[in-house]
Amino acid sequence: MLPAALQDELAAVLAAAGVGKQTTLCCALSGGVDSMLLLHGLAALRARLGFRLVAAHVHHGLSPHADHWAAFCAAQCASLGVALQTFHVVVDRNDPAGLEAAARRVRHAALGGVACDWLVFGHHQDDQAETVLFRLARGAGVRGAAGMAAIEFGSPGRLRPLLGLRREQIEQAARDAGLVWVDDESNVDLRYTRNALRHRVLPALEAVLPAAVPGLARAAAHFREADELLDALAAEDARRCGGDILSRTAVCALSSARLRNLLRWKMRTLGVEAVSRTRLFEIERQLRFGAADKPLRLPLGVLACCVYRDALWLERAQPENPVARPWRGEARLPWGDGAVRFEPTQGLGVSQRLLRAAGQSWLVRRWPGLAMRVQNGRPRRRFKNLCQEAGIAPWLRDRLPVLQVDGEAVWIAGIGVAADWQCMAGEEGVLPVWQQSVDQSVTDAGQ
């Protein structure tokens, strides 16, 4: 039986995350002392908090004991009435990032596939100290130095309810409760960076500064708070500079630190890790000192920072090329990295009456000689002129979806509906809307 104080500490983290009835927790179970204590602690709290508990074990195949560990985990879960899912993964031993990083990547990819609300890990305070020290030594910024959070919301979210405990506290609690666990022999292999930090660096540091581990954990909390403030500042700067599509003039009016902070935040909101400081400094230089009237498309990792006239946005550096598709009235058609939605309307968009009387309809890219009249009484305008008037950057034009009916352009994303095909007041219509996955320059481009 685990101590009541330990159960209360676990329960406090779960409660702070909103865990209760109808919530499914998945314990990431390696078989080591940390995860075994966590498994038994969570199992003891099921009746009290009403959540459903499952477990997942990742079989890396790197140790000759891997089969034994998987069988051990299965037996422990069976004794507690916990359903276990075992993932057999393949780790690239020659991964350029190293074996540790490769194993961590495939492990988290496997766990991410578990159907649950929260993944629960047995990380403790010593793990946090190692993480902070490792990242600081590699030149991490505020976000990296923040280490691991006890609660990370997401789909699924991540919980680390043991983060406030030292390794020796966990081992003592496990012994006192009569628990059994397995030991991974690779944990003492000093060729791995984490092990060297754990067995050499941190003991030497604690010999000089006995409170080094809790001190590093407190520093992580301070860094996390600072990171939250930087995110809040970036969100406010984005709002003041235009929102999804920023004003280059407004962005360049920010201080250098705030400009780079805004770009990092923008990248993260698109699910992409920030690039190096060197690259950000170069992007800033070109934004500030490049010709104001010159279009820019600056590589930013898997993204590109784009400027056209005074508009600034991020888009995928190598977007998927769209493929022409026939349209037969579907509500949605794939287009490149995103899709085109066809929304039913009244008095807006393309006339359904005219579409029903027409022949073939296709979603295509521009073609030679493409022209369209967007207002009655005005001449037809070439595609290039229409794009210039609509402020669509040159490199985007080949990706614009065009609704072609019987060889005629009736709608172009970001430009609108051809005058001869527009709905009359009160008439049934359909409004095409282009949605892109990352590129925000003409996202939700309808009329």
C-alpha cells in the first residue's frame, strides 16, 4: 500500500488537470521503479477519482531482456486489472541524432497512438534536473530550459504527477510498499549523455551545491513562467500587428527581441519548432532593411516567411502541388495541402441555377490566357492583373484554385466570382472557400 501522502500528491496533480469520471488515463509503463510506483498509485486512486486506467509498454528490442520486461509489465497489469497495450517498435541504431533520441522519438510516436485523454509518465525531480542541465548545456532558450511540465494539455494531454519527488523518495516508497520492478542495464551505460549527467555531473554538482537538483527544478518553473509571459506578449503583438496576416511595417516597429519572439510564436502556433537564432537574425535583417516594395520569401526551416507589399505571413516552404479534380457538387474537394469547401448560400457566390444548366465543372490551376470579369460593366481582366489588384504574391498564383465551368473561370480563390455567374438576390448559390493547412496568405479565400 502506498503512503497516503504520496497518493494525495498524485491526486492533487490529477485534480488540477480536471481528471475525473469519463476520463481515461494511460500509464506509460517501462517496468522500472518510477513507472511501477506510478501504475500502483494510479490504480489505487481509480475508485476515489472515478477515472479509467489503461497502460502502454513500448518494446524497443534494444536489450536482450526486452521480452522479459514486456511479460513483467503484462503480469503486473493483470494483477491490478489494468488493460495493457504493448507496442513493438524498430529503432534506427544509426540515427544521426543518436540512439537515445531515436528511441525517444519512436516511443513517443507509439504512445501518441493510444486512445486516451491523458498519457501519464513517471518523470521525477532528478529527471527534471537532468533535462534542464542537458538543454542549458546545448544553449536552449527559455522554452527549452523550462524542462517538463506536470500538466500539459493536448490530445492526448501529458501528466507527470511524480515531478515533485526525488528519485530516492520514489525508490524508498516502492520498497516500503513491497513493489517489484525491472532494471534497464542501459541506464548505467555512460556512453549515453543522460546517464553521464545522472551518474557523473549531477553527483559532482551536488557535492558542491547539495540543493542543486531541487534548485534546477525551481529554475525550470521560473523559465516556464517566463515562457508563458513571452507567449502572451507575442499573442498581443500579433493582434496589434494585424492577426493572421501581419503588417510588415508594424512588425518592424517592434524591438528586435519582440520581433524574433513573435516569429518563434507564430511558428509554434503552426506546429513547427523554432529555427536557430542565427536564422532569425537573418530574417529580421531582411525584413528591416530589404526594399519595401520587393516581394520576399525567406526560408524558415519547413516554413517560409513571406512578404508581399506590406503583408507578412508564414507558409509551408514546399507546399504540395494541387491536382485538377472534377467537381460534381461535393461539399469539399482536396486541393494541395488543404481543401476547397463549397458552402450553400442564398444571394451570394456562384449561381446554382447557372451551374445546373452548365456542363462539366472542374477545380483547376490557372491556364494560359485565363481572364475573368469580376464586375458587371467592366472589361475582362487578365489573371496576372487580378492577382496584383487582390494583393496575391507571385509565388502563390500557381497554387490558387480556379472553378472552371465549360472551360470558363467562374471563381478564383482570393479574387472572387465572375460577374456573369454571380447569384441574384434571394437566389440559391454556392460559395467556394479555400482552406489551407499552413499557408495563411489566402486562407478562407472565398469571394
